Amino acid sequence: MRWVVLIAAAAAAPSLAFAQIGGLPVPQVPGVGLPNLGETVGDTLSQTQSLARQAMEARELRVRDLLRRHRDVLERDPNGAPIVWREITAWSPSPETLAAAQAQGFAITEDAILEGLDERLVTLRAPAGASTRSALRALRRIDPEGVFDFNHIYLESGGAPVAMQGQSTPGVRVGLIDGGVDARALSGVTVRQRGFAGDAAASAHGGAVAGLLTGPGAALFVADVYCGAATGGSARAVAQALGWMAQERVGVINVSLVGPRNATLQAAIAAMVRRGHVIVAAVGNDGPSAAPLYPAAFPGVIGVTGVTARGRALLEAGRGPQVDFAARGDSAAGRGTSFASPIVARTLARRLTAPSPERAARAVAALESVATDLGAPGRDDVYGAGLISGEE
């Protein structure tokens, strides 16, 4: 498994009725969101391609709507992914690099020390008259070895959720990076919540994922990276949320968000994995032939796909080497890999209450050993190591 190898070396859902994008409602997309589609039709090539196309079109509609509403602060990167206009993130840049950047007209808009990771996350504003793309190129010329990237926006990997709560999980400490939650809806759960794009605010998606992630007796650490802000869900916010989770020594963290590869976020996740945290993420709903989505596809992250009640892969679920486990992805909570990921995270959190490289590796290996094999014998790109029911 990708995760175990890394430790050893170191020592959207088709149902979009009022899905939330940074706290903003998006109209329903016609023709998308049949809750039992994976059960009522065969997994034929044409059906799979059709649903995958609908899923990708639906996510593109979300992006277009987001950019239309906030064209003053958002734009697209060269690959079409949404980013914050004229912002570049830098991972632990040297003082010399920052001085050179400022000499070229860059302004430091945020300089955050991630206490739990002993790292520095700096946000830079492009010089007057410079595009975001040219600003990134300029910083990479200043320091070719530095870690710089756009401030990408990450979206939820599932929509139209209904809050429901999982089984009792006494003593479990687990983290959630998503939209905010309403603590009153989580009976018996101790909730600590912080906002990383403003003031934390309850969201439908965050609440649904939190319900699947916890049960009475659990302690839930919630990092709201949306906060209803136009620039919510940014790579900067997610990286800062990871730093807080590290400071609080949360062993397992669920991230049911998807987006493009981002160098700054990858550096933050690598720092978490080195310290023995387990990051569990949804692989996304862009279809089996889609390019890998992140953070699930980053090295060291546990990628989770979704299956139906009969153990068949959701037709829209991503496939590839980034898939480590499968879990139920269509339930009353909603449809999509967003709602499969917390089942795996909850199960791992029972085995790992605090970060530790050795214990984390053992927890993942133990889960792999009890997963129910699906599809082709052994690990495969559709189901990973197999199905996790949440009762293991």
C-alpha cells in the first residue's frame, strides 16, 4: 500500500441539489443524482461513461457558478481549476527569498507559523499589473528549489446530504477538514471547531460527513475551511487546518474534498504523514477514467472510493492507484465518495488516537488485513484493499 511504503521509507457528487460551495447554494443540475443508479443499471461501459460525464459536467457547473459569483476574487489556473486571484502560497520560504520577492513588488498578505508542524505558510500578493500566472513563474525563478503554487480552491466530493449519526465511538479523537458543523446535531459528541476562512459556520456537507465520522462518546476536531467565504476551501486554509490538527495531536483526519495537485498542500500533508498522522480522503466522483483528484492522490494519503449496498463501485467514483479502501457511498447521508471516506476514517481512528509513525503504519496494515476483498482477487484500482463496513 502507498501509505505503508512511505512510512517505511521515512522510518462530487452527482446529486447537486443545493450542494454547498464555500457556503453558497448551487441550483440543482437536471439529470444528475439518481440515488440508486449503481443498483438499478448494469455497470456497462456506456452507462459508466454517461454518469462519469454527468459528474464531471456537474462539477464544472459548480466551478462556473462559483467564478461567476466571485469573479472579483477568483479565476482559473492554466488547467481550468479555480484559484484565488493574484495569490501565491509559499511553504517555509527563506528570508532571502521573501526579501527578493518583496523587492520585485510582491506583498506578504499573510505569514502564519504552523505550530504543530514547525513550518511557515506565507501568502503573497502578485505585484501590481502582474497576472497570477506570471507571479508564480517569477517566484520560481527567484527560488527554483522553493515550494510555491496557486491558492487552489477545493470542493466537496458529494452533495445533497442529510445529516445522520454513526455508532457509538467512546474515546475516539478524530479530525474533520470540511465545512463547519452544528454541534447540537451531534448527540454525545464533544466538538472543538475553528474557522480558517473566517468565522466557522454550519454547512450541510460538513454536518453529514461529521455524522458518519462520529458517534456518542467521540471527540471531534472540526476545521471549517469554507466559513461561507468566496475564497473558502483554499489550499492555504486546508494547510492551516492541518497545522491545527497537528498541534492538537489528532491522529486521523478526514478530508472529503477534491481538487488539483498543489505543491503547498502536498508539502503540508507530507509533513503530517512524517509525524504519524493519517489523512483519509475521498477519491472523487469524476468517473473511472478521470485524472486523479487531490488530496486523495498525494503520497501517504488513504484514498477511499464509494460502493453501493451490494458492494458495487459507484459508477461515478474515481479509480486508480490512489484507491486504498472502499466503503458505502450511497446512503441516507448522500451519494458520493464524500460519504465513504468518513467510514474508513472512523474505523482507523479507533486504532490511532494520537499521531505516531509506527502505530499509524500498524493501524493501516491491520485495516487492510480485515478488509473484505471485492472485484479481482487482491488489491485493485477499483476497490483498493477492499470494503470497510465501519464495524471492523
